[in-house]
Amino acid sequence: MKRLLLIHDLCSAGKAGMMNMIPILNGMGVEVCPIPTMLLSTHTGGYGKPAVLAVPGTYVEDCLRHYEREGIRFDAVFIGYLGSAAMAEKVFELLEKMQGIPVIFDPIMGDHGKYYSNFDDSYCSALRRLASCADVLLPNMTEASFLSGKPYRDEADDNEVLDMAKHLTTLGAGTVVITSAVSGKEKIRTAIWEKGIFEIQEREKVPYMSHGTGDLFDGVFAGVYINGAKCGECVKKASDFVADCLQMKAEEGTPERDGLPFETLLRRLV
């Protein structure tokens, strides 16, 4: 059984962060060892102000020291929401000591051309440094723009997206997967730049939005990737699963803040 180290936030209610990724990865036959970076009572959309506790960076370091003493090894590391530049710097320092382990990094910090409310350019700089450790970098279009320093445009063409992806590899990232690489009214696209080959995957857009979709995508992507698949296959399986979850949610008509009903669809990943 493959073992993945998951460094991400833990969101108790609302289905986001680790609470989406862990059951997906477990269902795909991957052992998950979670190290939370932030504890939240709910996600930040629709539940009012959540209770939040930032986990000290020393905790991450202490966990990894303990694993090293006990001979616990990992087949891959996934890095998600970090919450502060200090945590990003700490994780960077630790990854430099964990040579030879594939790293998947989703640089969560913004969407729709804007930073999330608690982030700014200094946080982006910290994530840019961390991106140098990533074998696979998974930004959305906004994050790709910020990390690359390229302008963000809602209607960017394929050449602009490719330019972003190429620039991100100059930071040290291996493969770059840009999600929501310009989504129109009817289509949603994902761009992949891997070993000099540029690919765009396109699918019909489900007319529904929900919190936690990125975490579902990340979970499926990581589960397929850790078992040796190429990124194109990882993207297709992850995109298909997210679309199925969104379609079911749209049909149910339950409150958006409750997240996606992915639990009933996990059998499709086995």
C-alpha cells in the first residue's frame, strides 16, 4: 500500500481540506498520514466566522522528526493550505531534507484574479520559493498568474496559459497543471505542461459551484499519481469525479455550504 504525507488544513464541517482528501485517498487504497497546518470549525463560505487555530510550524517539524526516528517512509508528499508565510518557509526547510520523495503542491491563495482575504504578495513570495520543491504544481489560473508574475485575464488564450506554465517550471517545478485554465460558459479547461508537452483537457461545465471542489480534485489526482499514472490520466479521472459530484449536488439542491456528496460516489474510484 502506498503512503502519502498530507500537509493541509483540517476543516471540521462543510467538507473541505483534509476532510475531503482523506476519504478519497483511503478509498483509492492509499494510506494517508495527515499533518494539519490550520484547524477550522467550518470552511469560510456560508457559516459565518469559523473558529480557527493555526498549528505551529514546530509541530510539523516535530512530526517529521518522530517519523524519521521510527523509520516511517512516504511514497509522496501533498502540500495544500498553509495559511502563513512562516508555515510555508518551515515546510520548505523540511522538504529540502526529504530528498527523493515526489511532492505535489497546490499553492492555495486566491481565485478570480484576487488573493483570498488573508493573503498578499509576501505570502505569494513564500509559496513561489516552495514551488521549487514541487514535482507537480497544481495552481488555478489566479495562482499561476501570481506565481509567474504574468497578467491575469479571464479570457487568456492558450499561448498565455502556456507561457505561465513554462515560467513556473523556471521556478523549479516539474510538471505544471493549471486548473480552470480559462473556463467559459459551457466548457472548463485544464492545462498540463509535462516534459515539454503542452496539453489542454476540456469538458462540459456543470452549471453549479461549490466549496471543496479543489480538494476533491486534489485527492483523486494524488491517488492516481501516487500509483504511477501520467498527469493527463490523473487530470481526467479527477475532473470526471468532480463533475459527477457537482451534478449530483445540483440535482439534490441542498445548501451550497454543506459541500459535495462525494461519499456516495467513492465506489467509482475503486
